[in-house]
Amino acid sequence: MSSPIKAYLVGGGIGSLAAAAFLIRDGGIEGKQIVILEAAALLGGAGDAERGYSMRGGRMLTTDNYECTWDLFRSIPSLAQPAMSVYEETLAFNQQHASHAKARLIDQRRAKPAVASMGFSMQDRLELLKLSSAEETALGSSCITDHLSPEFFQTRFWLMWATTFAFQPWHSAVEFRRYLHRFMLEFTRIETLAGVKRTVLNQYDALVRPLQHWLEAKGVQLWSDCTVTDLDHKIADGEFVVIGLHCTLKGRHESLILADGDLVFVQNGSMTDASSLGSMHAAPARLGKAHNGGWTLWEKLAEARPSFGKPAVFNSSVARSEWTSFTVTLKDPAFFDQMQSLTGNEAGTGGLVTFKDSNWLLSIVLAHQPHFANQPPDVQVFWGYGLFSDRIGNYVAKPMDECTGAELLQELRGHLRFDPSTTQTANCIPCRMPYITSMFLPRSAGDRPPPVPPGTRNFAFISQFVEVPLDTVFTVEYSVRAAQMAVYQLLGISRTIPPVTPHDASLHVRFEALLKALS
Ligand SMILES: Cc1cc2nc3c(=O)[nH]c(=O)nc-3n(C[C@H](O)[C@H](O)[C@H](O)COP(=O)(O)OP(=O)(O)OC[C@H]3O[C@@H](n4cnc5c(N)ncnc54)[C@H](O)[C@@H]3O)c2cc1C
């Protein structure tokens, strides 16, 4: 009798966790047959009120899209309310705390410029319509700036769209076009972020922890501090078949031998690779890909195998992919109170507030409190980021990525014109992420492998660096969809993967969006 199939998942991001859940729920694989190998010492975890909280990013989701994510989280019970699924819990939370930003932009006069009109000229409208109706093949590896004139990047639309989704003018025109189509509904409400859904707590506590809990209860093994350094393979009937894995587990070299039929899923590359934290008194260290080795396995596998993609397209230009974020822990409500009176939004209802004239293009988000499962009631936490972290600030004569937490707060207070007393109790932890928008860099067809590359038998990639037709990277949905595609293809599961909702095909939506573009 042959032994049951085992599955090895390299990387412990949400993509791998989702794949493990699909293997169990839809593939009938027993949890104890699944091993997740993660290089980081901890799977998630985000500080406490004393040391200060830290999150690399806030999370914006929608319920009009994110089809695979909700398909998954309809099956995962909430930790706080086990009678509800995470999906139901999130929906109920958003009904109570709907997003409706009243201060999406703030200018250098500390005023809220009108945002109902997008500020387009006729030329902007024509160029935008032309770009959104072009075929991906025609756009090739071009940049957004190849299609839109300099004036477009001064419009309110660009400021709001770019800071909502973290686009830079030099990013991929294909990706920007995908966003215009995928998030066409947001086009009509980008100024209030009314379509945005938030998780009850930060992404780790609200999505990852319940999923991890469900997987562990099913017997899935999660190995942390375990870097997979290489795969052994053979060629059988012309197909690439993985037969072994080499890893460094808590400093020791280990080899795992695969049996016939076993499966391997690899998270190739990571947008958070080489990210580093600073403190109130220290800027984050300047790390690069050599420090973490998060790209190394993909680089090894892709060498001389064009069907495995081209990592160098995504990891060779930190100057075009880096930005810095920061998380602030406060023990005095003064900052939140003053933000509420400035913006007109209670925390959790406003979404991003962008300082449109800031050299760093600084934005902050005050989420509903508490934002962490272990956050005491008298503590508040907020998050912010700057798209241009290599520029000198307006109130601090330093590039953002060289600033300490105290200097970031000084810059922020300058834009807000808040007294130093509002951040007297603050602990601001900066986070530098050199590859955070690497998946937006201009690419050509074939630079990203499909989840299951052609000519492979038991092997798949799951990440932001695989090709998923129509879908948009820099979303949880992309990683979950890639996971579902990989698992279904390798196991031959016939259940339908929820398709990308064709909002852009609806005449009604297109008409609304067109009206908006013409305003
Ligand atoms: C700042 C920020 C803001 C975001 N905002 C949003 C948002 O608003 N909305 C939204 O939908 N999404 C958002 N996202 C994106 C979303 O969080 C990502 O899509 C998701 O986290 C990526 O998950 P992943 O599993 O594909 O990859 P990752 O989380 O990058 O996981 C890959 C893992 O693989 C590990 N690994 C790599 N190589 C090896 C190896 N050889 N051996 C062992 N382990 C290895 C890495 O250590 C890493 O933990 C945001 C992300 C960030 C960072």
C-alpha cells in the first residue's frame, strides 16, 4: 500500500497557509501530512504596548473582489467569535464601522482640498481611457509614464489612487491597467474609500492567527527558523520532479527525502524580504537581498530554466521598489482626539489621510481601536508610510529611510501642526522595506512563472511573483488565488475557483466610472 501524499510548503506567508487549507478542505489531504517551512524565527507577532507595536502595513480589502480570500475565510472560524467565520465576522464589523473618509487629502495649509472632482484635463481623460483599453501584450514592459503625461501625475485622482495602492509613476503600465479594471468600482469612490473593508484587528491577528489555529488543530506542522536552501530533482518522462529538500533548521542542516507523489510549493520571493525595524532613536538598518536570502531559492531554481521566471526583473532595483512605513503606539488620547477634530472621522472610519504636499508623500491611517489582540484599552496604535522615502523631509532635513521614530513624528507633527505634547508618550517604530513594490516593477510576459510551471509534476510556486491572469498583485487575494490555483491543478480538483468578478464588464459600472472621469 502506498503511503498518503505529503505536502511541503516552503515559506510561511498567507499564500502557504492558504494552500495548506485548500489541500485539507478541498484536496482531502490530512493536516498531519503537511509541513510548512518558514525562514523567519516567528510566524508573525507584532509587539506589545510596552515595547511598542509594529506592523509593516495596514490592510485594505474589499468584498466586491477578494473572491478566493473570502471563499477560504468562509471556512475558518473567528478566534474571538467561534460561531462565526472570519468572513462573517469581518462583514459584521464593517457594517458597524463603514469607511467614509472626510479628509482623504490634506494640503500644506492644513486644509482639506476638494476631492469630489478628480482634476482631470481632457488630455488626461483621453490618455487614461487609451491606457485602460489597451491590450496587455501591446503595453509590454512599459511604465505608467510611457502612457500618461506629466500633468496627470498632479491630478487628485493620481494622488489618491497612487497612495491607496502604492503605485509609483515608474511602475508597470500593465499592472496599473489591471488595477483600473479590477478595482473599477473604487474609481467611483476613491475619494471616500467607501469600498474599503477593514479586518477587525490587524491582518496577523484577524486573518493569519485564525487560519494558523485551524491548520494546527488539523495537525499541520509549522517549522519556523527553517530556511530551505535547495531542492533535489530528477527528470522523469521529461518532467521536473522534486525528490528532496535541503534546509537549515534552527542552524542545523537537514535533508528531507520525498516519496513518489509528494508535493512541493515554494513561495518565490517576498515583498518584505530584507525589511528592518528601527526605534525611536535609531533608523532601520539598510539591508539588501544578501542579508535574508529570501530570493536565493527562486534564483537557484530559475537559473537556466526560463519557465520558472526571472527574479532579477523584480529584485534588482531597490531605488524603484523601496518605501518606509512606521507604527506609532500612544498612551495618551490627545493625538487621536486632535485627528478626529481635524478630519471629522472617528478612528476606523477614515482610512488613509495623505499629506499631498509632503516631500515623502506621507499618509497615515487611524484604524479602529484596539488594533491588536493584546492592546490595552488606554493605548492607541496607528500606522503610516511614505512613498518617497529617499527624499529630504519638509520638517526634518533627512531622507525618510534614514530617520529615527522621533524624527518621523517630528515630520508628521509639522504637516499636522500638532504640538509636541500630542506625541509625548509615543513610541514610533520605523520599518524599511527595500522590495515592498518590487512586484509592480515593469515586467514582460514570462518574467513571472505560472503557479504550476509547464513541464513540472509535483511542484508549484505561490507568491506575488507568479502570473495570475486578470488579478492584481500587492493584495492578499493574489497570494490566496495563486495558492488555490496551484493546489487545484496539482491535485486535479474539479471544484470551480471563484472567478475574478468582471465589474469592468458591467455597463452600469463603466458608465459611472466614465462620468467620474469626465468630471
Ligand atoms: C506594507 C504592506 C501593506 C499591504 N497592504 C495590503 C492591503 O492593503 N491589501 C491587501 O490585500 N494586501 C496588502 N498587502 C499584501 C499582503 O499582505 C501580501 O499579499 C501578503 O502578505 C503576501 O503574502 P505571501 O504569502 O504571498 O508572501 P510573504 O508574506 O512574503 O511570505 C513569503 C514567506 O516565505 C518565506 N520564505 C521565502 N523564501 C524562503 C525559504 N527559502 N525558506 C523558508 N522560507 C522562505 C519568507 O520568510 C516569507 O515569510 C500588504 C503588504 C504589506 C507588506
